[in-house]
Amino acid sequence: MGEKTWDRTLGRHLARRLLEIGACDVFGVPGDFNLVLLDQLIAEPGLRFVGCCNELNAGYAADGYARAKGVGACVVTFTVGGLSVLNAIAGAYSESLPVICIVGGPNSNDYGTNRILHHTIGLPDFSQEFRCFQTVTAAQAVVNNTDDAQELIDHAISTALKESKPVYISISCNLPAIPHPTFSFEPVKYSIARKLSNQQSLCAAVEAAANFLNAAVKPVLVGGPKLRVAKAGAAFIQVAEASGFPVAVMPSAKGQVPETLPRFIGTYWGAISTPYCCEIVESADAYLFAGPIFNDYSSVGYSLLVKKEKAIIVQPERVTIGNGPAFGCVLMKDFLEALAKKLRKNSAAYENFLRMYLPIGSCLAMADSEEPLQVKVLFQHIQKMLTSSTAVLAETGDSWFNCQKLKLPEGCG
């Protein structure tokens, strides 16, 4: 970019980092603490600022972007904006989404002066927002001088990528446009060492799991929501295709496993599962859960009749087999890929499913125009709207319960 110094600034460095990691669209709300930073960000070719109606919207937009693109970013103003976006960032933490939350912070000259600033709670302590974010982010960077700004920013962003969690970056409002020798070169490309499985632990886990499943009469596979953070969706499909086992998903993993798989049997959700899915899962003599979360919602008030001694629980970095051994330092993707090569074909549980399964008949006829609209009629219309390019967002509650009944086409998430 030549010898120009005007683009060797903290703000342009951050902009180039966001572009490098794939966050080409940044969501936010302008405010006086972040205006200079936003000028620097939008000056970077290829980076687009998407203005939102409020900070919470910006946070949820960054959450959705991270689901679709792998990483998201939002920019808000100090405290009044930061506390507004906090709920979305907490949600991203619970869902293991790398969202970079950037806040335009107080002027660096205000630190230590005992001044009270607007848009705060009226105390000269500027750390309230920081302390709130500590509990819902994997790393926090408060940049109030340019000397170590690059290190703080790069550490926070790399932590988001490595841990797949949101991070908080506060940048003093007077710093983004200041050239500094630290930014005199193009940002050195990230080279984050990828996590590796312990090979001995991996081999032992695969052998134990293969023996466990190959000895079973009617084993079943169940996909869980942590398939996404483990980037193990394709590996899970390999196991399904190699094994011949029927495949179910937990309700919060709907859309992460293709419902067009040959032996897909629906959503496993205890007593309110897809028809006959619960019977097949809970009558199995072995089941592999890949990335499950057993909370009060997914377990229908902890009422699932799943027995630990029958279960292989595969988490992103750990495998537990029945009441027996647990293997740490084993990545889910590596484990499932290796396991697929060791399993014997066994379609017994799926054949049981076919014996009891009755195809769902056509929905009830459309309601008369004079009748009140019924939820089941509404969802019949929604079902017809779904295509391979559709994404369904289902809020917890009635929407979530009814969306479990939708049949998602190939590619519909």
C-alpha cells in the first residue's frame, strides 16, 4: 500500500485483521466514542459497515454471521452500547460462536483523572463494562495506548478463533486514527497452530468404541449441537454412511445433520420425539451421542431414558465410553473419521424403525377463511416455503416446538 502513513493506524490494522479472518461485514451502531474507529474501518477496501437499529440487533446479526461464515464482528459505543449488546454476546458464548465485540472506549487521557463521563452509570470508574464482559467472553483487551495495541488486539482475535468463543476489545476513542510504527507493515498473517489429538489416546478411544458398537445388536447414532463447534458434521456423516445405523438429532442440533440421509429417523427428544424415533433410540443396546448438551430443555426436564452404560459420549475434545474409560485430548472430528473405518455394517435398528414407521399423511386441509388461523395450518404454509437456500431461525418456546416438525430440505439449516 505504498509509503503512505495515514493507513498505518490502529483502526486500519484492526480492519485488515477482520478482513483476514473473514469478517467482511461488521454490524454496529455509531456513537461518539466509536466514530473515529468507524471512519477507519470503512476506509479499508472490502470491509462493509452494516448499521443496525440498536446494539442488541448488531450483536445478534454478528451471531448469525458467525454461524454462516465462521466468525462475526460488531462495533458499539462505550457502556450504553456495550451493556446493550451484552445479552447477544452471552448467547454467542453459550453457542460457542467466535464473535469479535469491539467497543469505542473512553479517551485515553481520561483514565486516572477521576472524571465522570456521559453514557456511563455516573461513576469515575471506567471498568464496569469490562467487568460485565469478563464473564461472557474468552478474552478481553482494553486498548488505551498504541504501544501494545497490536499485541492486545491480535491476542483477543486469535483467542476467539482458537476457542470458538466471543471476545471483547475496547479501543480508546482518540487512538484509532493515530499512525504508529507498530502498524508500519502489513499485518503478519495469522498462523494459529491447530489443535491436535493425542494419537495414542485417539487410537485407544477408537478401538474401545469400535468394540463397543460392533458388539451391539441394534446401535443408534444421535447428533448433538456441538457438532458445529467441533467442525465434525462431515465426519459424523461418514460414520452414518459406513455403519448403517439409524441417525437421529437432538432438538438443538436440528439442521446440522442432513435430514436427507438414507437412515435419518428424526428428532430424539424423549417423549415428544419425532414419531417412533424415541422408541428406536431408547430401546437400542448402544448409542453414540456426538456433541450432546443435556440441559433441562433438550432432556425434557431430565426425563430421557438414556443409560450411561449404553452410551458413547463424544465431546469436541473428549470421548467417554459407557461406565468405562474416558479419553481426553481426542478431537471429535479425528475420532469420528477413524471410527468410520472400524465399524461393521449393522442396520438392525433401522429395520426395526421401518417395521413400525407410518408415513405422515397429508396435513389437514387449509382452514376456511372465516376460521381462526391454527398453528398447524401456519406451519403447513411455512413447510411449503422451505428450499435449499432457506435458513430457519426458531426462538425458544412455541416456535421451537413446532419447527421440530418441519422437514428440512437438503441445504436448509
